[in-house]
Amino acid sequence: MEDEGAVTARVGVLGGDGAWSVAEVLRGAGVAVADLEPAPKQVAEAVARKWHYGLASVRAGLLGHPRAILQLLQQVNGARPKGWIWKGEGAVDGFRPEIDPEGLPREGIEGYRLAHLAAVARLVQEVDRLILPLCTARAWVDGAGTVFGARPKGVTLPSGVKISEIVFSADDLRSDLHAMVEVFRALNPRLVLQVSVLPSLGEVVDWPEVEGLQHDPIFDALLEARRKGGKGAGLLAFLAQGGDIDRFAPVVAAPVAEDDDAERRRRRKEKRKAKGDNPGKVICEDELLEAFAK
């Protein structure tokens, strides 16, 4: 039997820290999610969380849209779009307006941004698997196609910058996903990319499949279940690190307790007999999710 602890891939999470944090759920399941942009030691935990420290592997903000991830990678490569600092009570980062909730002087924003881009570059190089929570096809976009975060109240856009909310088509999403994969490949050809489609972070989107991006519905379902207090921490951690669910199945299909439902035991026994397989391997996705939801 495969030892579930034998899977030791280093895991990172980029974005998706809106209504809840994917990284925090994975850490609660026992995954040592990388943190390449930790909060200063003197900052209280509640304050650090408000400024999005620890909610993902880097302080990237909400992201959740392929174009937002793509342009972040392009900035790591040196791209500097115009109009990304917005003025209000202090300045805010137009790409990540929720990151600096109380505003900062311009030089503070620029310093934080350079440190953030350096952290993203390290993240791409230092993890084995990178989980990308996708949650929305909507984005605030300017005339050049640059995606910005939602503008906070009281913020003035730079002269000449106009943004409007649009819904991207499936073709646009597919194009951005392809381009995103290509940039990741150029930065680290060995990096495994896994998207996590999470309606609870945005709206229901029929995401196109793209070569080079893994997606596991069981992982997503377990992630949602764990967020709501369900079981399945071991399997979630195993899958997050790239484990093959067939190698984990013997743990799931261990002998049932005597007070379990007799009819369920009978049906499973008949299924195993009909298949002629190792009893520990004969378990369907629905049974896995049912087992770990309790």
C-alpha cells in the first residue's frame, strides 16, 4: 500500500484570497503551503490578514481571472503598464487595491510592488506545484486590455485611464489561459500548474480546458467540504501534492465498522467481486466524496 505521506511536493497558491483563503484551508489539512511574502514579525496577526499576508503564497490579492495572473507574470518579466497607481487618501495599487486597504504614500506602494514581484518570481522557481484558484470571468479593464482590481470608493484614476467591467468570452478566457501557461513554462518548465475552479469565490463559469493546466474536480469538492468543516484532510493534502487518487484508495476503503449500513457493505462487496480487482481499489468518486463529507 502506498504511504500517503510519501508525496512531498512543495505547493504554492497564487491568488484566490477573497471570501476565503485556499491556502489556509490547505494548511489546515496539513499541507505546508509556501509563504514567499510573509508579514513583518512585529505586525499583529489580525492586521497582517487585513493586508492579505498569509492568505496565499504571495500577497497577490484577489486575482481569480486568467488575465490578472497573466499580466502579473508579465510584470515579473519587466512590463510596467501605465496608470497602475491610483490616488485617494494615500495611494493604492490599481492591480491590487484591496492589498493596501488604508492607502500609502506613492513611494510605499512602489516599494511594496517591487518586493511583491520579486516574491512572485521566487514562488514560480521554488515550488513544484502551483494552485491557481479561478473564480470569475468578469474584470475591470481599460482601453488597452489591462485588468485592474475593483476601484475603492474615494479613489481618483490617473488622467486618461478609464475602466469598465466586462465579461470575458470563452475564447478570450482560453486565449489568456494559453498565454499564461506559456509564460509559466518560460519561467520554470518543470512547474506543475493546477487550476481550482471555485464558484464560492465568484460566479459559476464554464472554464475551457487548456493543455498544461491540471484540474481535479474531486480536489475542488474536498476543498469546499473542508472549508465548511468536513473531513477528508488526508486525501485533500495528498491530492494537493500531486498524489494519484488510486494510490490513496486503500486508505479510504479500509474495513468498515460493524455498525455501518449493511446494505452498503453488501453492494460494495458485490462490486468488488464483479470487478475482480483489489478490493481497496474499487471505489468511485461519489463514494470518496461521501466518505470524506462525514
